[in-house]
Amino acid sequence: MASRRGSDKLIQTGRIQVNGQLVEAPGVLIEPGTDLVQYDGLPVAPPEVSTYVLLNKPAGYLVSAKDPHHSQTVFHLLEGISVRLFPVGRLDLDTTGVLLLTDDGDLGYRLTHPRYGIQKVYRVTVRGVPSSATLDQLREGVDIDEGRTVPAEVRVVKSEGGNGLLEIVLKEGRKRQVKQMCASVGHRVLSLDRTKFAGLEKGILNRGGWRYLQPEEVSRLQGLVGLGVKGSA
């Protein structure tokens, strides 16, 4: 039907009913399969089969369904997919790499919730080569806009031309976190690529390429966040 934010708007504008009663605020609990949820009087139900897509995001594509200021979104890359998907987490316009999209709301919510500590791996090119002391700062946690970061794994992969290529492993996902972390210790990010998300890797996918997840991959993700196995496509 809509994203979480879009659903909030539908509720606030009086277009959602549960068991014939108007819902006036988000957060009402329902029992799937028992309670009747309606949108403008029409019944709404989750899909019986969920879709899971792994995309190797190129730079210049917005991770959003639509935006008046950007003509290119990641959804323009998903030719042949008719179901409504949403991204699990975000990547900036200029950030590349692994992006999971699905219509499985339970899984998507849990994969992005800090409680589950889902691992994300980035390759980051920064201006200058961080010292050992600077690397320790990043590992221990630094202050960014949303507060202090949790401990991270950080290593220098190589240095070339006065710049450093780092690998950073996070278990949280705040807005522009990697860029803010590096900037806080005096190293501006020049390029940023997410190489892994929850154990998923790009593999042979070219930039802009995508594939459906295998059933065993879906089962593994569900196991990471304590969900039972669902049907998948």
C-alpha cells in the first residue's frame, strides 16, 4: 500500500479503518488474518508471497520512490518488477554498493533496527591516510550529529597517492554515518561503497544490476532477526 511514512499519512487523513472503526493515530495493534484492515473501505492484506531483491547501486541514483529534484531513482533500475518494494536502509546519492529491497515489512524493519546489530561493510576512500591513533578513535566511537557511535571495526586496506582506502564494519546505520565518522577525525570521504549488508555481497552483479535472493538467503536473513520462514520470490 505505502511506505511506513506514507501509511502514517493515510492514517492521519482518516483513510484507514480496522474492523469498521476509523483509525485516528498510528500504532494500533492488529491480529493478521483476524482483524479487518481497510483503505477507503477496501480490504488490505499483506502479500502471501514476498519479494526480495539485491541491487548493486550505482552513483547518481536516489534511494527513494520519487523526488521532484531527481529524475533517477533506484526503482528505475528494477525493470520487470511489478510489486511495490521499499529499500532496507538508505545509501546516499553518491554512495554505491549493496542495497536490499523487499515488500516484507517485518524483515525490513528488523534488519534496520539497532537491536539486531546487523553488520554492514564499507570500502571508503578518504583524503589522507589515517594514523594508528585516528583508527583507534574510529574503532572506539566518535561523536556525530546523532550522538556517539558504537565501536566499529576499521582497517587500512591500502594507501595510494596520499589517500587511504579503509574497510569499515558497522553494526548500526545512522544517516551519513561513515562520512560523518571520517570527517570527525579530519579525513574527508572521497568515495564510499557498501560491499556487504547482513552477509549479502554483490558477487558478479555489475553496477545497476540486480537479482532475486535465493530461498536459503531469505531464510538466513530471517534467522538473523528471529523471524519464521515465509514464502518468497
